[in-house]
Amino acid sequence: MTRRIAILALVSCLPAAGVVIDRIAIIVDKHAVKDSDIDRDLRVTEFLNAEPLSLSPAARKKSAGRLIDQTVIREEMEKGGYAQTSQSEVDALVKHIVDGRFGGSHPRFQQELMRYGLSEPQLRMELEWQSDVLKFIDDRFRPSVLVSDDQVRAYYDQHKADLTRQFPQLKTYQQMAPKVRASLEGQQLNQNFDQWLAAARKRDRIVYREEGLQ
């Protein structure tokens, strides 16, 4: 009788048939990235890019890289009082998708979400996060961006033909200069962020729990 009770106790601790265990795929410092995180990231990313859904090993590897970056960024964001996205801003982002891709049809939008295995709350969470990251990058790195008048002029002189084709309505350097400055500032902003992110990733201990993600 004692042996039978022990066996039953052991069986009761095992996962039921058909239950999916959410495994840890990566550990970034003290944070875990789970299989479900990778699956959700792939579905949301490919929905937003209007690309066919792929859960292949290669796609999972790309997702893992994105999620490692997100974990590093989230750690930094938690240290400071960076601006956060309001729900009205998220509403506007969702509306932009519904209007732009689905002609304003919310049923078509919901149908496409289902095709990707997503819920609207999951999409809204991702849109909020992406917006938060853009605000963080702007707040954290824009103060160090500096583009001189000489740089603007040099870029204009070097790329005048391309700029004229891109902005045919702008006829003079004075009209074109703000566009050039904004472009150069954006490039410098992205470079500053990329350099910081590369250094931050090196500081964190990253452990892959799935060989296929390395």
C-alpha cells in the first residue's frame, strides 16, 4: 500500500498529457526570456511587417536577438523617469493600422490578428513598448546630438541631385536645409543608441538555454 501511494504521489507531480511547458530560452543578467516570449515576438513582428508567419529556427534566432536587446533597454529604462506612452497614443497607433491596412474595417483587423495567433491586447502591449523605446532613445541620446551648419551644407552639396529627386517641391538650399539637418540628426541619434546598446550587451551576462538560439 505504501509503495502504491508513493507512485500515485509521483504521478500527480508530472505534467498532464498535452500540457505545454514554457521553457526558459535565454537568461539575460537576472531576467529570463521564455519560449512564449519568442513566439509572441515573432507573431507580432511579422503581423506589423505584414510578412508571412514563420516560426523557423532562423526566425527564432532573430527574435532572440531582439528580445535580448529589449531586456537590456528595459533595465536602463527602469533606472530613470523616462516618458511613457499614454493609452490615447496607443489608440492612435492601432487606428493607424486599422485605417492604413484594413480600410478602417475592425472585423478585418481582428481576423488578421487571429490568423497570426494574436489578441488585440498583445498587439497593443507591443505598440506601447515600441513607442516607449522611441521616447527613451530620444530622451536619453538626443541631448548629445549636434549637427553643424557646415555638415548640413556639405551633405547638401554632395547629395543635391538625390535630394532634389526626393523633395522636388523644395527648390533652394534654405528650404532643403531643415530636411537635411533632421536626417543627419536621426543618423547620429541612431549611432549613439547603437553604440550604447552594444556596450550594454557586453556588460550583461547572457546565457542561452537552447542551443539553436546561439
